[in-house]
Amino acid sequence: MGNLLKAELFKLRKSFHYKLLLLFPFGIGLIFGGLIYYYDSQTVGMRMFSVWGTGTLYNAALISIFAAEYIGSEFANRTFAASISCGAPRRRLFAVKCIIFFLALLPLIYIQDLTTFLILSYKNGLGIAWNMETAAYIANKIFCSSLCNLTMGSFILLLAFCVKSKIVTIGLGLCSVYLLNLLHINARSQMLQKVLRFTFPYQLEEIGRDSSEFMRIRYFHEPVTTEQILISSLIAIVILTLTALWVFQKSDLK
């Protein structure tokens, strides 16, 4: 297990595609923050932090591309088959891939927000006094958005193991998250809203709702708590990941 983890970490550090994927949101963050800096906006750092990691479709695109390269390419290059033929158990191989996938996912998502946040904070300040309440607010935002994005990641991970194709993983990942996001936005039934508030698109929008005018006028808006996000995310991650493991164990890798 330890050797497999070291090997996967080494592959990730040497991965040109992952570095390129990190460079893209970093560049977007620089451009966005630079434009605000140039036009002398009064937007403070905390304003940007209020929507930290809540770009559902943007995050879905990054995660889908990463999953396609990190998981889909292993099927295309028959790396999984080669590893298993060398004696690596499927469960351990799957566990290692999941660990590295989830570890690499969050930096990929947060690098744009972090870059813009630092630029705005440098120019206009944080916009709020730094105290224990502020620290708790920041910690809660990061904690909740991380759980929701890891849930999204486990959903796209399952798709990647099901379709075993890089192109299909990207397309299906984006389309699935888009449709799920569209469903919760257009839902008008109170019963449906109560169900959808346990899904990651609803929760991500709820996390960033303090800066969203749309959220303040939504019909049947049901707020979610940190405890609800924690419980629903952990349940979803476990179910989706175990399902992906079952699919992987049943897959023909020849």
C-alpha cells in the first residue's frame, strides 16, 4: 500500500497535465484579480471569500478533466491491467487512486479563489476585523465547500470508472452536474426542494448565498446547516465510492 501511494504521488508530481490544469485556474485568478486591481474596485478580500469554492459548473469542468486524465487514461493505456497482472490487488489499487484523486482535487478547485482573494486582500484589505469569529467563519466556509466538492468528485469518480473513457468522462461529468444543478434551480415543489437540499449543487449555492441576489428571492428556499452538509456529504461519498469500487472489481480490464 505504501509503495503504491509513493508511486501515485510521484506520477502526480511528474504529471504535465495536472500541472497544466493547475496553471489554468491560477491564470484565471490572476486575470480576475488583476482586472479588479487595475480598475480600482473597492471589493474586499472577504467578499471573494464568501463564494469560496462554490462555482459548481466551473468546479465540475476541472474535476471532470482531471478524472478523465487521472482515471480514464489508466483504462486507455491499460495501466490498471498491467498493475493487476503484477500482483497489485484491485482494492488496494482503487484505494490508492481514490486517495490521490481526492487530495489533488481541492488544490485544483481552490487555486483560483485563493489567488483572487490574496490580490483583493492586498489591495483593499480583508474588509472585516480579524478575530475568532472571523476565523470560525473562514474555517466553516472551507470545511463545507470542501465536503461538497469532494462529494462532486466522488460522483464524477464513479462516472469515470463506469465509462472508462476520457472524452465520455468529461462530457458526462459536465452534463450530469449541469442537469442536477438545473433541476434544483428550477424546482418549485417544496417536497422536491427538501430532497435536493441534500445534494452538492444546492449546498454549494447555499454556502455562497450571502453574495447571491438570486438566492434571496428563490422560491421555497430551505437553508442547510453545517451538520446537514457533513452528514449528507459523508453518506454520499461513501456510497458513491463503494459503488465505484464495485464497478472496478467487476470491470474487464483486458
